[in-house]
Amino acid sequence: MHAHQLPDILNFRQLLFYSMYKFLICMKKVTGIGGVFFKCDDPKKMKEWYAKNLGIESGEYGAAFNWVQDDKVDPTGCTAWNIVDRNTKYFEPSKKDFMINYRVENLVALVEQLKTDGVTIIDEIASYDYGKFVHILDPEGNTIELWEPA
């Protein structure tokens, strides 16, 4: 058999198995930090402190740090940053004062793999014009938000 010919059926099955393994186990899962969110007692005062002392200007939905790559003029993405009221229920069921949002590729496939691996999925995938979101729990009960940008 020449190198350019199709492999025999046994080798083809091995190749298929290896391809599935690489997709499920080795697929790129997290591509970056999509956002950092934390609770505080007085969000307005805290946002003013961050603006004055660290130059982070934020509005109702927080701030965005644009990613600039190489010599490209347009940002290739951004990381959100926001302070929220201590009484928010958005981080539940976690009782922690923070939540990290991770950017991912192919959220649907990742959620299926996480389910197979026994990871707690808090909610269903929600789709918006700016992307898809789902929330999971890590082993210590921290809520993690996964986001596949649109």
C-alpha cells in the first residue's frame, strides 16, 4: 500500500478513535477570561474608588478591557469587569463574593463533555445576540460562567 492510499479498516478505526479522543479530551476549551465580577456593600462608592485610584471607568454593566493583538486596529475581544451589589443572586448557588467568566469555543460540545465528566451544570445554555452562556460549579462550589461569543 502506498502512503497516499486509505488505511485498512483497522487503522481507519484507530484513526477515528484517536480523532474523537483529540476532539473530546484535547479540544481547546477555555480561550481566555471573559470577565471578572465581584460583590461589595456599596457598588457606587466602590466604582468611584476604582475610577479615581486605578482609572477604571465603569457604567451600569461595568467596564470592558479591549484586547489588541499585534498591529490590528480593531480589538479582537474584551474582558468585562464589574462590581455588583452584595445581595445579587446572580452568583448563586455559590456563596462566594466573586465569579469568573471564561470565554470558550463550542459551548454546546463543552457542556456535553462536562456532563459526561460529572460536572454540575447549574442552568441551561442561554443564547443572546452577543453569545451563549451557561453556569457550572467547580469542586469547591464556585459558580463559573462560560461564554461563547457570537
